[in-house]
Amino acid sequence: MKILVTGTEGYLGSLLPPLLIERGHEVIGVDTGYYKVGWLYNGTEVTAKTLTKDIRNITAEDLQGVEAIVHMAELSNDPTGQLSPTITYDINHKGSVRLAKLAKEAGVRRFVYMSSCSVYGVATEGDVTEESSVNPQTAYAECKTLVERDVTPLADDDFSPTFMRNATAFGASPRMRFDIVLNNLSGLAWTTKEIKMTSDGTPWRPLVHGLDICKAIVCAIEAPRDIVHNQIFNVGDTSNNYRVKEIAEIIADTFTGCKLSFGDSGADNRSYRVSFEKINTILPGFKCDWNAQRGAQQLFNLFSQIDMTEETFLSRGFTRLKQLEYLIRTQQIDQDFFWTKK
């Protein structure tokens, strides 16, 4: 199958193409290149040929012969979304819906969209399922719900979208991110020997390793159409719901000698436990291989191997907000987040 993956130079995008290529698929990539500077280690033997292009500028010609699209190229995470909510909606909502419509017109039969469990926002009544009400708290999460809303009606006999609501990702990637909870706390534990929580750590977060997200994508692409057609899947495992304090304790246990302390109840009110029964029951071949303990150990081993420094950990290439602020400040991207002419 010829598959277009958007965001191939991102945290998840750098992990997925090798898995698809290994299974015999032809993979092409699209990425605008915001995060080229963020390369932590040499971790891929093969990758996809990538077109440097903003998703807002993709044309029908770019989709010629493509049978499936995996779309993950959006402005990532809540702080980045708040940097410029207008542009976040322009890229994450309008840009994604435009791509889906263009894909349908071009004859692309499958469209796998990377949504997020952050759409649940604040949930107090047990484990939320794909049928639960959404309650997005940020521009980033709101855009995910809008894309799901607007792409769902495009589904027909010739165009089959699937929506993957990923839990919070963690784990090693060549295009590393240190602005997500387990990775961030692991970096702090390694570089400062201290995790000093500003909150009491009671909110719930579901976690999923980046490789397990990629596994879910591969399973969705290869599944019989009627199983995934116009379906929403929470991506993860119910056993990988953790309180933030539990994540911190796991990391402190793994990174020996690390001091751990907690603060008062924080301002961030997002808290939700998620049920992943549907994906583990319905999607052929899917089962998570990773949990927080194994992920923390993976990062400890990686940091030891590459002799990671505090300078590397704090570098802008591994934090989405820092890198975008740098590109804006140096006028490499304009107010609409398009690259400026040299």
C-alpha cells in the first residue's frame, strides 16, 4: 500500500515509517521542518522520503497514487496551541479538514487521524470511553474535536476515516520531545537528580508509548475496512492510567538517587481516566508492549548511553514551544507560521 505520513520529522513521525516499510508498504512523508534541529540519537535504519511542505499547501498532485494517509502533522500540545490560538485553529482544524477533503477528492481510500485523549479534559465519572462526552479545555484539544466532527461526515463507500485518540505519549524517539510528562520528569531526574512537583500530583493521566501508538496505526491501516471505518479508538491500555504522582514515583525509583517532592493542588484541572477496552478488543493485532516502568528504564538506559547533558535536555529542539518561539523571534516563520523567504 502507498501511504502518505504527515509529520515524518516529528516525535511519532520518525518512529512510524520504519515499521510500515518493514511490513512492505511504500511510504512517503510530508513535514514543514519546524523541528529539524531536534535530533537526539541515531535510531532509525530506514525512513521515508519526505517532502518539505506545510500541510496547508498540499495539493492533489502530492496525493497521486496514495492509498492511505496517516495525518499527525499539527501544532503539538497545549502550550504550543496557546502561543497563537488563531494559527492553531488554522493549521490543526482547517488544515486537517482541508487535507481530508483533498484526500477524498484524490481517491485516497483510508485516512487515519491522530486525535487525542485530551479531548476528554475533565472527567469525574469513571473511565471515559469513545462514547463519553468530550470536554476540551484548550485550543489544541478543541481542534481535535472539531476535526473529528467535520471529517466524520466525509465517510462513504470510497473514503474511510479512522480517529485515534492517543493517550499521552512517552518513550524514546530520535526526534525526542521533553515537553510531555514522563519524558520531562525523566530528563529532570537525570540532569538535576531532583523532581520537584509544583502540584500534589493527584490528577489522572493515561499514558502510551510512542511505539505502541505506531503499532495501533499499523493495525488500523491493515485491518479489514469494516472494523475501522469511521471509528474512534482510544489508543492505550487501561492499566496505563496513572496519577501524575505515580509517574513521578516510578521515575524516582528508576533514576536512583533522585529526590522527589510534591506541592499543593495545581492550577491545571485536567484529570481523566480512560477505558481502552474497545481497541484491545476490536482492532486485530493490537496490544500495548510498554508501561511507565519499562518506558522510564528505556530513557534511563538511553541517557546513560548518549551521556545526555542538561544543555541537551533544555535545548529548544526538544520542546515544541521553545522552538516555535525561536523561529518567530528570528523571523524564520511569519505571523501565520509559514516559512519566510530567505
